[in-house]
Amino acid sequence: MLFVRKFLNWFFRNRENGAITVAQWPNPALWLVIAAAVLLWIWPSSGRASAALAVVVKGGLLVWAADEIVRGVNPWRRCLGAAVAVYELMSLLT
């Protein structure tokens, strides 16, 4: 049980301030993804605007994921970034 507690503490402990961090306020890349996704949801079409918004959403998620992998505050955030990156890259291939 002590091993599990130490592992979870290591996995979720913020390296910057020592707090447990599972989620954070969105960074600029994620705000851009959120805005583009909302616009895509409000304005679904098959035109160029829709395609451009879809590129912004996917590209922004990849940028966000790369940022989390490199600068994530704990292993959980880095794994989350890696999972999103793998998902987005796999969705591009299919």
C-alpha cells in the first residue's frame, strides 16, 4: 500500500508548487482549440471554413500535446499529452 501511495504522489504531484495537479487552466493553444471547436460546432458546414477550423482543432491539440509532453508539471500531465498526441496522430492516419 505504501508503494501505491508513493507512486500516486509522484505521478500527480506538481513539480512547480508541490500541489496535486490533475487538471489546469487552459494554455493559449488549448483556448484556440476550444474556440475553433465551438465555432465548428455552431457552424457545421462542408466548406473551406469548416475544413480550416478542423485543421485548427487538430493542429492545436497536437501543439498542446507536445507542450504537455515537454513542459507538463507532473508525469500525469505528460502522459495525458502523449495520449492526446497518439490519438490525434492515429485519427489523422485513418
